[in-house]
Amino acid sequence: MTQSRFARKQMRTADMRQCLTLVGLTILAVATLASACAARDIYVDNLRGDDHHAGRSPELGENSDGPCRSICKALRIACMGDRIVLKNNGIPYRESITFQSERHSGFYPGSPFILEGNGATLDGSALVPIDAWEVAGPDLYRFSPWRKAYNILFLDNKPLEKADVQSDADLAKMQPMQWALHEGYIYFKSEKDLGLGGYRLTYTGLTVGITLYDVRFVEIRGLTVQGFQLDGINAHDNAFEIDLNGITARGNGRSGISVGGASRVTIRDALVGNNGVAQVRTEGFCRVVISGSDLLDNTAPAIDRVGGTVIVDGQLYEPLPPAVQQASAEMPSDEEPTYSDWAQVNYLQQTLLHLDVITR
């Protein structure tokens, strides 16, 4: 009899615990749904906006709060799951921004934190002051940038051709309209006897365009990121479920997009080119999935995989061994190998052929 009462008591306790668990989960689900419904749009206009505003309205009005002026202000007032909407006025947003922590994260895959670019440009370039230049030779000028590595020199917002300068003797071989980075100086060779007065020269001024750290469920779309000294976009670490959609990353000193740590990033319909060291670089234990994107290897390798896993259009990316890269560069070919072709290359055979080793 005592055992029967004890069993019934245990059953009632278990039922009560289950009931409380269901109630708790219901409350949590309702709270999450309510928070997602409370997510708002924050409008940014770098021409007509004002950082005294809270960005509740895209336009100015007598009784309404208008747009912010800077993306930084929008990020300061943003909360989890919000959407920041940029106005594209044809004038670049000149700032460096950071997504960090829960307030710049989304709720779940279908409800991300969004930066809506609308085709706008985030630009980190800075004008070279005319009095910063000094004469270094006939039609040759130089200045010392604040940050010595990973620089690019632009003329009318377009990258100039970079000369291969390894020593002082190479400086004399520079051609007109070329630039070089040598021993902490940026050199520029002007057209004969024209001086510097007729050139609008800029360089990579700000360090990183967009930094993502310790965030989850973030989507950045329809944005051009250019002119930054290090990376256009840097998912530094612990940036999970990041979706870069329709991004253009160009003219950045090191890379267009850099992913590191344990970050998980998807790159879709992107155009990445004219960057200094790599178009896309990965390191650490990250995972990057690239689809439908153009990675131009015109100025640097399309992908520099220092670490992590990279998947390109459904196929695992594996870089060629250095010896095979050299052998491939010396072998005549009508067309460049694609990512899918690399999986079929006999690396050992190409290396042995390059070293002129005969196996029997």
C-alpha cells in the first residue's frame, strides 16, 4: 500500500515537472516571437541624415524622426534582429564599422540582423595631402603613410598599376602612372614634367571596412566595400551563420573578404577583385561556402587558404602544392584550370616532370 502511494506521488511529481517544462518553453517561444516582431528598421542617409535622429523614418518631416547620418550611429542604437537600411546617394559612406555581440545578431536563420546596402559604397580611402609628398627623383615622388603595410594608391578612385620594386635601383625603372611600396614609403611616378598638381591621388586610409566578431545570424547584402588598408570585410572569430549576399569587395590592401577563427560564412553572388594579397583569405578553423561568385585573380590569388575549409560551388577547394604551382605556371595552356579541374591533377607527375626526373 505504501509503495502504491509512493508510486502515485512520483507520477504526480513527474507530471508537474513536465507541465512546468512545457509552460517554460511556451513562455520562451512567445518571448522570442515577441522580440522578433519588435525588430525595427533603422534608416541611414549620409547626405540628408543627422546622427541626432533615431533613424525611425527614411525621410525628414515636421513631426517624424528622420534618418541617421552614419552607419556607426545606427549600430549604436540597434538591437537584436534589427535591419539597418542605407540610402544610396551616390556618395560613399566613409567609415569603419563593427558588428559585435548579441545586439548585432539575429534571432534564428529566418530572422537575421540585416545591413541592407541598396548598392551603396563603404569607402576607406583617404586623400593624400599635397604637402605630404617629397621629390625622390625625376618625376618620382613619395610620401610616408601612417600604416606601412598593405597599401594601394588610387587615381580618381581607381587602383594604379603597381611596380615590382625590390631595391632602390628598381625605382629608376618605374614607368609613368605606376606606384610602389618600398621601405615604408609609397612612390608615384608621374607623367613627364607634369608634377603632382593634376592628379587626385588617394590611398587606403581606414584599416578594415566591416569587422564581425562574436555574432550570429547576420546578413549583409547589396554593398560595395573598397579602399581599406587591411580587409574589406573581416569575420575575425566566432562569427556564425554570416551571409554575404551580392557584395562587391575591391581595392583593399590585403583582401576583399577575410574569414578566421571558428567563423562560418556564406558568400553568394559576390564580385571580389583588385585586392592586394588575396581576393578571399581564410585562416584558423573557419568554414566558408562560396557560390555564384566571381573571384578575379587579376592582382592576387582568388583564394588564399591559410587554414579552414573552403567550398566553391559545391566542391571542396584544395590549393595546389607550391612545386605544382610553379610547374603549372611554366606549362603552356590555352585556358586556366577551374576549381573542378584541380581535383583531377596528378600532382606527383607534374612535379616530377618539372624536375626532369624520369621514372621507370
